[in-house]
Amino acid sequence: MIPIKAHKEALPIVQKLRHAGINADIDVSIRGISKNLDYANTLRIPYVLFVGEDELKSRKFKLRDMKSGTEKDYSIDDAIKFLKK
């Protein structure tokens, strides 16, 4: 998970993912988006969830498929359903 100026707000979301049985990590070192994406690629993380102010307001979070580069917006519950497939 990449929090964008929303670290405190992202913690309950990563906990919800973990409670659903999804392996989830969160950047706590406040790196930029590109460094986080590089890190995810290095570890071959298949999906990255972005959590920023806009996502928190709309309750729709951008999920990026790291292999194809495509992104789609999901609610947290829908993201969990998708990731559990």
C-alpha cells in the first residue's frame, strides 16, 4: 500500500486487508510514489493500492496491477474480493 499524505488514515485500511488474509505492507518511511513502485517491482508485488486524500473522500482506492500497469478503482471491500480471487 502506498499512502499519499495519508499515513495515519491508511493504517486501518492495511489492517483490514491483513484481517481478510491478504498479505499487505505499507510504506512508513514516506518515500515518493515512484520509489514505492520501484520497491514493489523489486519484490515482485503483484498489486499496489494507493491511499490518498481523494481516495479517502470518495472511498474508492486505486489498485494497480504491477504486471500490466493497469489501474482500477475499488472500494476496500471490493478490492479484498478481487485480491482473494
